[in-house]
Amino acid sequence: MNDMTVLRLLVSLAVFISLPAWGQNTGSWSVVQSSPSSKVETNLPPTLLVKGAWPSATDLTAALPEGGSLTAGVYTNQYFGLSYTLPTDWAQKSAGPPPSDSGEYVLTLLSPSDTYKGTARGSILVTAQDLFFIPLPVSNAVELIHYTKSHLQPYYQLEREPVELKIGAQSFTSFSYWSPVTDLHWQVLATDIRCHTVQFVFMNRDPKTLESQVLEMNKMKLPAQSSPGDVGGAAGPVCLKDYANGENVIERVDPVFVEHKYNPVPVRIIIDQGGSVKQIHFLSAFPDQTKAVTTALQRWKFRPYLRDGKPVEVETGILFGRTPYVAIAPQSAAVK
Amino acid sequence: MKTDSRQYVSREAGRCCAAGKATELLLHAKTILPRIVKCSSLFFAVSMLVGMAFAQTDPGVRSSTGVNAGTPLPDLAATAGAPEFFANGQTRFEQVEVVSGGTNNGLGPRFNLNQCSACHSQPAVGGSSPNANQYPFIGANPESQVIKDGIVTNSNTIPSFITAAGPVREARFPFVISNGAVTTTPDGGVHDLFTVTGRSDAGNCSISQPNFTQAENLNDIIFRIPTPVFGAGFIENIGEDTLIKNHNAIVGNNFGVSGTFNYNGNDGTISRFGWKAQNKSTLLFAGEAYNVEMGITNELFQNERPNPDEEQNFTGLPGDCLNLAGSGYPEDTTNFKATSGSNQFATNASIPSDIVMFAMFMRFLDQPAAQPNGYSTATTTVTAASISRGQTAFGSVGCATCHTPSLNTDPSSFNEDLNKKTANLYSDLEIHRMGALADNVSQGTAGGDQFRTAPLWGVGQRIFFLHDGRASDLLTAIQDHCPSSVNSIPNQGTGSGSGSGAGSGSGAASEACTAVTNFEALAQTTASGSTVASQQDVLNFLRSL
């Protein structure tokens, strides 16, 4: 049964392989700076805050993982360069909470709207996990799917082993399982974009509805893969893990925290071609912590990263506050 | 596009499989075969008219099994002296405090109530908010009776958010109110409901209650209900590594759940007590409550506490409201002279201060006993089979991702019953982002929208749910985990204020939304002969805890 279903899926997808992938518009990056070319002395990089005494969200125009929007039945996320058409008469049940301390985002949660005429009930959850902050020894979508599959709770049964498939030019890893006692079925498809693992989690009581929704993913628009080594990225900054380490940092100033709070402060930064910090995104931080870190980061200087001999922008992650805790020692090779 | 989860569920009721008459033919669950659902169109029409009536209902407080909480650890006697310390702590927990002239002095000048066990009483001493009409019929909200019972004089008025049938509540103002307007300066402290003004043991102290009506009108007030303290010793003794390993185990879950911990500022370790997991230990929990809720200074919190705005305005408390007990500060101290008696342990137990003995009482309370074999409530009977299905469904739909069924304790120096034992607490002790449930109060490293996963042990005999007791029905409580509107703070009176400073927010949702959506995807009830779990099974399971 399992093999037949996989084959069926692959055959159906084969029809859509020729669909052109949608290239990401990179012109949006220049919008981030309010005064485009002035440097650090007078302009702090824009800081995008999440935590605090009240829930808050970003209010700048920079493209961010949590900045997706839903219009006319289409979910668009400029940061990830993806565009997903909702199933007919489905709607956004809720936008996600602010990003977590360990870099997890809920991009959107979809469920049948009041005009949905079908009887099948379910949900579609789209998440993104920042791979720089994941407290697990996994470094990409393939490893995360295998980890999840091998840690399934006993009340689930595997329906389909993990397989790799392509939607457009984008590689996905997918597997499915169900819960006999509740008769609910899940299929998960994961892919890597800008050093995040983006997951589509389809859940439905009706396996047929589930299957047809997964097949509809072929109509998704995804970032064009521009060069080898980019993790599903478009022509944006190169994402590099732990770039802010060792010899890459020419000048470094430690943040001075007013109060030591012990919460992790995960931060993503974009470094410009000259080696200065161009954008700071706080996934989770208190206001006083963002001030301290921003003040420090504006004085950091990085060695530019070269590709084909030319400096390019780099996106990387730094964890201030607590050091991360990892479940077990990192493994060397990807699990297949 | 509708986002109100309540309306969503009622549309569910209308759309298919109406009240009690679902006929679903299920080809057996062992193979993956299409499931055929039959819905009667007649019942569809009927239930549309019924509107918000659901087929699935909260069974209500479990009553047939007796009261299943409030007893000490079963083998407490194995530790010599521990039973005496437990008994002494319980007695002190039940003492009525006065301002001066008695044996338990120091109450006030501001307080919420004068007796720990009055607020912490459902279904037994150590619990939560009682009600006169629900098992075991303990009584009306004690805060609503303070004038009648002579605890305060009629210099006080009962705030509108305290009702006889409602929950015991403390009130906080998320932001400082200045000149009749809400500022952006965080407040978040407890504004005690009542004052000692006019009491015969309160001398000339004359202060007024906070202006709750103004705060309600400005939409700058939130509430907290008492947390039950059953099983506190287990929670105290769960190791850091256990919590961290449990946290890591759920990374990559398919419910969008990603919590964190509240790290205490003293030593950076994980704190676990309170609605935001802001308190590290039972001792801290006891000391804070004694001073904040009852105004009794102690060896952990030695100074009388002005109202948050008395502090902001640098006025502090008036001089004739200080040291009302007359014996100086702190008002609760170690007793250098033990009470005499023939039992050496009972004598020993009289020496520590009240807060130490409160902590000992809480620490030695056993975890509530779940009843998986079935039970009855005032309205229905629930079978073991339903409970079992519900328990599995609770995990499958994602609730158990935050409400972790059990965690193991570390070795214990107190008693064998706490030593490497399993606590069936149904909580990961993490703080999670709860969207519009946000109360805009930061505590420790918990932000305004983050709350500790409330332990569900004992929930079967609780009456009020969520941090402010807004739900008295489990189904509503579940739906409220994915609240619809931004900054919706219920029971705010006629609040038409701008609620400014409460954060523009983005309408960011709660981490629980996927699990709630999945829960709502279940059938409402389980047809007889079916083995597929329903929402009703989950409710039945919860009331078995």
C-alpha cells in the first residue's frame, strides 16, 4: 500500500516538474535602511523586536520570516520567496505566535472556512525552524524529518517512510503517519530556504482530501535556486552558520546588559559587503536587551565573505544570553 | 474570514453530524480505507437553529470518586517527623490572620483575604477557587463575603469583578495609571482588593482601595486565580536536565509548539511555580503570597508593600499604617521558643516561621489521584473506555506537547515518595506564547503573552480555568487556548478606553492553535460501537484527572 501511494505521488508530480520556479525579488533589501547609504555612526541598523511586557511584532518593511501575509486566498512570504494558494474555501485560522527562543516560527495555520462545503476536517500548518538556533543535532530538512520520524510518539503509526521529492526545482523531504485511535492523518513536507527548514504539515480526517491537498502543492511558487551551496536560497545574502566566530570577526564589542536575565537572545544579522552589520532581527528579546545588543553590534566589523572573488552579503545567527543546549552530540553525516 | 474559534466550532455543530445523532460508518481503523460519513440533513437543519449548542459537553466536576486531592504523601511517616511538620504546616495554612492583638498578627494594611485555605480550597485545602453549587459544595467565593463576615468594614466596597459565584481573584494593572490615563510604563504588580481601614485592630490606619472601576474603564486590569498547590514537592524536585531533555524532545513537533523556560534571576536555573512559572521554590511561593496577598511580611520579603502606584509616586504607605502589629518587621519570624509538648517532632515543627511551614505543607501534599476506571458527575457517567480513548486523543491532536503527561523527579532528601518518582502533572513547566490571552505582565523572563503550561492534575475537580478563571467549562477553556481577538480582556466592565500602551500587537496567535484546530477536527461524540475518539472522550478524560 505504501509503495503504491508513493509511486502515485511521484507520477502525479512528474507532470508538474516543468513548472517554472518563481525567482525572488531581491530589490526589497534596499528598503531596510531608512537612510540608504549613511553608515553606523548616525544610523543604528533597524532593530526588529519581539519580546517584552507586551506582545509586539515587527513594524518595519524588511522582509522577515514572520512577515508573511494572506490576500485573496494566497499566502505569500517575501522572506522565503514562497507563495502558496490555499485550498478552496480554506482560510487562515491564525497567524503564528512571535518566534520562539529556539528559532521556531509558525508562518500560518489554515483550516476550513465557514463557506467550506466539504465534510473533511483538518488543518494545514506551515512552520519555519531557524537552523542556526535549533537545539537538536540536525542541520537540514532531511535530518529533521528523519529525527521526527524516529521520535514519533507511540500513538502514531508510520504510513509512508521519508522520501525526497521535488516541487519545481525545490527539494522536499516528505513522510506521513496517522493516529489509529483518532483516525487523523498527517503528511509533512520539509524543505530548506535561507537556512531555515520550512515545513508544511497537512492533517486531515480524510486521507483522500489530504492527498489532494498535498498534490496541489505543485502550484506553489518557490525561490529559484541560484547557486550551489545556497540552501534553497535566491539571490539574497548567503546564509552561513556561526559566521560570527573566530577570524571572521575583526572587531567585536560585548553587549553590556543592564540586568542579567538568563533568557536566550537569538539574533539574526545581515552583514553588508563592507563587513558592517546592516540589519538586526531579534527573534526574542526584552527591550533593554535589544538596546544592549544593538549598541554592541553596530561596532562589530566582519571580514567580508567572498564568492567568486567578490564580497557578498552574509546572513548569520548569533545567540546572546544563555548558551544553547543540545540533546546529544552533533552527528557528522546527514542521515539518509 | 472568521477567526473567532467559538463561532468556528458552532459552525462545526451545524455543518455535520448534529447533536447526539451522528451516524458514522467506519471501515475498520486497522487499514487505511476511506471513511464514509453519513449526516442526516434534518438534524443539520435542527442544529443550525440551536446555534451554539454543542453535542460535546464538559461532564462537570467529578463527584462519585470522593475528593481525590489534599492528602499527604502516602508514605510520609517513613520520614520521622515529617507527618508532624505536615500537620503543623496545614494548621498554619488554615489559620485566620488578624492585624494585631491575636496570635497570628501582621495582616494588611492591604490584603486579598485573611486565610490561605479560604482561597485555596477546591476541592480540598491546598486547592483553588470554590463554589457553593459544585461538588464538594465548599461555599461562595470568600472574597465576596468579606463585609458580611466582618473581615473588612464597609469602608471597603466589593469590586465588581468579585462575585459570589465567580472565582477568587487578585487584580493587577498591566500599566501604570497616571492622571486618569494609562501610561506605557509597565506596572504588573498585585493591587490588593481590600484595606484594614476601620477594623478595630487596625488603629488609625485609613487608606483607600485602588480605583478598580477606573482601571476597568481604561481596560488596564487583569486577574489571576489561585493555583492549586497539590504535588508541589514533585514539581520542586524535577531536575533541570529532565526539563531540558523534555523540551528538546518536542523540537520539530508538528503542532507549531515551541516553548521556553522562565529562568530566575538569582541563579539562572528554571523556576516553575505560578501562572508564569516565576517562582523558583515552594518557599519563595509561600513567602511571596504571604506578603503580597495578605500583607504579612516574612523572612523572605521583609518590608511592607506599598501599592504599585504609591511606589511610583514616591509616597509609600502612610505612617499610621505601618507596624500595625506593633512587634516590628518582619511580622512572621522563626520562633526561638518552641511550643512545649510531649511530641518532640511537633515541638520542632513549632520553631520555623510560617512561610517555612507553608512550604513544608505544600511540599508534602500528594499529587491528585486520577480516576481512569470511570466516574460520575452531577449530570453524567463516564466509562473507562471513553477515558482511554480520550487520553490517546489528547496526545494525538497535540495537547500533550505542552501538557506533558509525566516527568520524573530527582533523588529526594525529604522522603521516598518524592525520590525518583513519576509526577503525572500534565505540564512541561515551560512558558508558551498564548496570543490574545496575553495579560501584558512580565515576570522573570516571561513576557506579557507567555504563560506556564498549567498542570492538569486535579483538573477533574476544579471549577474555574485559565489564569483569570474566565472559563468555568472545559470546552470553553480549550477553545480559549486559541483566542480570537487581540487584547480581549473579558470582564472589564464597560471598558471603552483606548487601552493604550497595551501594545498594538499583530494579532499574533497562540502556540495552542494547531492543537485546538486538530481537537475540533475530531468527531464531537463517539457513536456507540465506535472505537474512534471524539471531543467528548477528551473532555471525559480531562475530568478523570
